[in-house]
Amino acid sequence: MKSFIPAFIFATLACSAAHAQGNYEIQVYGSETVHPKTTMFEVHSNFTAVGHKATPDGVAATNHAEHETIEITQGVNEWSELGFYIFTSEQSGLGVQWVGDHIRPRVRVPDSWHWPVGASLSMEVGYQRARFSPDTWTWEIRPIVDKQMGRFYWAVNPAFERTWHGPDVKEGLDFAPGVKVSWNFTKVIAGGVEYYSDYGNVRSIAPLHEQQQQIFPAIDLNVSPKWEINFGVGVGPTAATDHWIVKGIIGRRFDWGRKENRPHSTAP
């Protein structure tokens, strides 16, 4: 098992996702996986207050779009999980639309390895309708590293994305890192900053105005180990990015026959 993760990363990169998150699931992942015999249900609500009013090739504009995503994650064993996404969009003139679905297996470094940081590897593959993305089949590999240091928490997601079907197939592998830092002000309230980006092809980083970058001041409410609650307001400073987005995540864990609970980190 110890050689599995490095070998898996190498093999996947050698095969060589586009924009798996987009404005549907705005989240920097922590390394912990859902426990076995546990199911996590999450709703991601993202409203683009100021976005693009016109897009090429008949793709739906993002301005004033409300995106609702349902994420269902099942714990497989102590070091793996399987997630499934249902993406929807609601906008004036379009009504409520099904956008697509993704599936996401993830494995993590077991506690028994005693690593100084949390580490896991997420894979996400799925379909989105051409009405919402010209790249209809995409794939993402997301290494995840995080650490809780007293009240301070940080997480880094150096994601790589690739299009399998669509005009961006020729673009190859994209680099889209995400970063989160936060501070536990109380046992319930943690506040910090989340950063999301897409720098373009790993072999040729895009000019700044063509990069996607978003900065979200965000709050996490640690009301219970069973709940995950996150809110943020993001600004996109580059021309290629939607300028204002309001996002929220509400999740609930359900245990199916588990007799004991491991302590749950205050980090999301």
C-alpha cells in the first residue's frame, strides 16, 4: 500500500481535468475521508452575483446563475471513499437545468503510517452538458495535503485537470491549485481565506488576464462532528474569472451501524 499512492500519481500524470469544480463545487478538500459505514450528504449552493453575460459557442452565461450541487460520499474503508455529484443550474430564461454528473474515488494515507501531515489523492471524472461546458467529458487528479496546528489549519490542493472530449483536448494538462488557511477563533467558529485558480496548461502558463483566480474569505461552523457548514464570498480579479460569487456548503454525516467514532477534526 505504501508504494501505491506514488505509483498511482505517476501513472496518472503519464497518461497526462478541465475545470472539474467550476462554479458548481467550490471547496478546498481536507485529507480525511468519510469513515466506513458512514454516508455524507452535502449541498453546494453557489450564486454568481457578477459574472460573464455573454459566452462563445452558445454556452450559458454565468451572470446571476444559481448552481446547486448534491454531493453524496460513501466511506469504503478506513482509508478510502467514493463520491458522486449531481450538478444543476438555475437562471432566468433557462429555468432549472441538469448540468451533469461526476464520480470521485479517493484514498488517503492511513493513520498507522504516522505522517506529519494529512495526505490523500482524489480522482474525479464526469460529464457535463455542452450547453454549460463545451468540454463534455473531463478528468481531474487532486493531491491533497493538510495540517491542523493548534488553532491554525492549512490545506493545499495542487489539482491537475484534463479534457477527454471537447475543444480543450488539445490543451493537455491544466494546473488548477487551491489553497485554504483558517484560524479557530472559538470551538465553533473558524475563519480564513480560500484561493482557487486555473493557470492553464502546465507546459505554457496562461497570461495573467487569461488565468482564473478567485479569493474567498470564508467561515466554517463546527457545530457538531456530524455537520459541515461553510460560507464564503469570493472575488475574481482577472478578466477570465466571474467577479463576485457567494457560496455555501451544508453537509450531514449519517452513520450506518458504526459503534465508535474517531475524533473529528475541526477542519473541513
